[in-house]
Amino acid sequence: MKNPSEFSQTKFTKLSDDIKQWGLALGFNQVGITDTNLHAAEAEHQAWIAKGFHGEMDYMAKHGVKRTRPAELVPNTLRVISARLDYFPVNTADSASVLQDGSKAFISRYALGRDYHRVMRNKLQKLCEKIQSEITQYQVDDFSYRVFTDSAPVLEVALAEKASLGWRGKHTLLINKDRGSWFFLGEIYTNLPLTTDQPASNHCGTCTNCMDVCPTQAITAPYEVDARRCISYLTIELKGSIPLELRPLIGNRVYGCDDCQIFCPWNKFAETTDEPDFAVRNGLDNISLVQCFAWTESDFKKNMAGSAIYRIGYEQWLRNIAVGLGNAQTTTEIVSALQSRIHDSSILLREHIDWALARHLTQHHK
């Protein structure tokens, strides 16, 4: 490719505008473009790692600066195309009501439908194919790219913020002024010298709702999360035993946690998705803990096929539900469900069942 300075800025401005329109036509809710300068975010990320807040997520540290320097991950990267895809499903049971009913299993709303990785990647790939098919009319003879969706060392929130898709909230998720935070992000690293967007401004103000409602107080400071205390980390990323002191705080959250989003005032502007792949599957938006705990491994594999939940595996799924059952109000049904698996071959599961039963048999909830 020629030196970017040789190209007409008008030509690349038009191409940039067209890429955004093509993205919308493919189903994305917003597309923005940014450069690769993440110096400020790099310092914050390194400080976060130094504190050990990433817990057992070794992949957050092992790639060094590739996460914060896109051109070192993908050589010749000049721009990042950042895309937003809303995910909140239609006709979903009220999140707050499910959380308040201790007999139900609360599952993070992003995981109620099909695995977003495949959906996002397919759309991003189609956008790249569209660019490839149209690129010659812009007199560009070299278009290279690589697609990402939460699958590589990419600082997606920082990039999306620079691409004008929203701002990084105090809970560290991206917030869009018009659509809240119920969305996925995906990226295309490219060598095209596209016209960049202006970074979004921050509108959190003095609000601390997300910090105040976090069940485990994992948001240790504005814009800083100690993953080791975060329920999403504990139920998804942590493979071993959940710390005893945190188990009672998890409540009935068996896969992820949405409290910081549920109580964010900007989500009053959120809209439901029209993406069919994100529709609720298997009644997961309003299912009982006992029902989930009764699944055999084949049931789990069948019901969670194509779901983001599938990757945590059957043992970890039961571990999480055992904690939820331990936090529920004592009933004969719940105690019987726990006792039915007390001789399970998994040492990890038995440990959490024993803990849950002890809470009920000592009349903890009465």
C-alpha cells in the first residue's frame, strides 16, 4: 500500500462513511473508527494487572503490550473499526424480579440466547467481505484485516470509546448515551487509513449506582474492578472453589451478574434486540435452580449447545447452582435436590453441596 499521506482524505472519508452504512445494513447498531493510540489505557491496564485484580485470568497479562498496541498484535494496523451489537432479548422475564426470587437461577442477560462470539464474528467477517468487494472503486489495491470479538488480546472498551461508540462507565463497561450498555463489541483491525471519529465524552457524573449495588463490592474505585470479587469472574472464569466469604453474596446468580447494568440509569434508554440469535432459549430467563440442578450431563450439553454457557462445563455449572441453592430459602425441595447429588464423583461439587446443605440444616435461613 502507498503511504497514507498520498491518498485523498476525501476518498477515505467516503469509504469510512460507507463502511458504517454497510455495518448497519448487516445488523450492527453502530460502527465507529479509531486510530491505534492507547497510551493512556495502557498505563491503566498495566496498573490493574500489577494489583493482581485479574485473578486467575492469566491471558490478561501474558500478551504484554499487544493488548494495548494493536499494530504489535497485527502488523501494519492503522485503524480499528469498532462495532456495537445490542443483545437484550425481547419478552425477557424482569431481571429484578428473578433476582429477588431466590428459587430462580439468574443468568446474565447476554447469555440467554446463542453464543455471541459466533454471531459477532460472522457479521464482522461479512462486513470485511463487503469492504473487499467494494474496495477497488476507491482505488485501493491492498486491504488487509483481522476480526476480533472478545477472543484475543484486544482492549475493546478503550477502542470503542475512542471510536465514539460510548464511554467507559464506572463499572468499566461501555455506556452509550442513547442505548445504555446492553450490547456486544467487536473489532476489525485494518491497514486502511480511514477517517477516525471523535472519542465519546463521559456522562457518569456523580452517579455511583453501579458501585453501590455491586453484591460483592467488586468495583473498588470508579473505573476499577477487582475481578477476584466479581460474580462474573467467580461463576465463569474461576475454575476451582469459590471463596467461602463470597458465596453468600452471590445469591442466585449462577452465570454472570448484571446488577451494575440493571441499576444504571442510562439503561432506561436501552432497546431490545431484533437479532433472532439472541432470543431466549430453553426458558433460561426464568428457570428454577432445582430444575437446572436436575439436568444430567447430556441435558446440559443439549440445552447449552451453541450457548456461551457451554464453555464453563457441566461440573462448574452444577457448582454455581449449588451455591445458589445454598443461598435460597430452606424448603424440602431444595434440600432434597442438594442431597440427591451429595455422593457425586466431583470433589469440587461435593464441597459446594456440603456448604449449601450446612446452611440449610443449621436453619441459617430461618
